[in-house]
Amino acid sequence: PIFALEWFLALCFINIAPVMRMLREFYEAFALFSFTQFMLTYLGGPTNLAHMLEEEPGDNPKHLFPFCNLKAWPKGPKFLKYVLIGILQYIPV
């Protein structure tokens, strides 16, 4: 509903469309950050989650086609660090 309202207002008031887009981008970044923090808290915090991932049985997961020739990511703290960097790079500072 937030995005639909933003697009409707941007169509009706074309002169404030850039401001509406900026507000939508901030809302999207806030929602992404909030969800990431919620999941980290729900799963016991980053340290506990890294420990759970490290103890998971089996080999490191392989990449799917077309990235199957890339080296698999290590499980544990390093994997969690890569994932958090990937998620948080979309949040403006």
C-alpha cells in the first residue's frame, strides 16, 4: 500500500515526484534494515546464528548454474558476514 500511494501521489503531483521517490527509498531501506534486525534477533543474535550455521552437517552448499564454477562460501561467521554485507549495502548511510 505504501508504494501504491507513493506512485499515485507522484502521478497526481508531478512536481513533488522526486521527493516522494526519496521518501519511498528511505522507507524501503528502513523496512529492509528492520527485517534484518528482526531475523537476527529471532535467530538468537549474530554470534549464535554463525555458530548454528557452522555446526550444520554436510558440505558447503554449491552454487547453482551459471555460478556453479565459483568456489563455495564457507559456513559460519564468514558466510554470515558476506550475507549481512550484501543486505546492508542497499541501506543508505
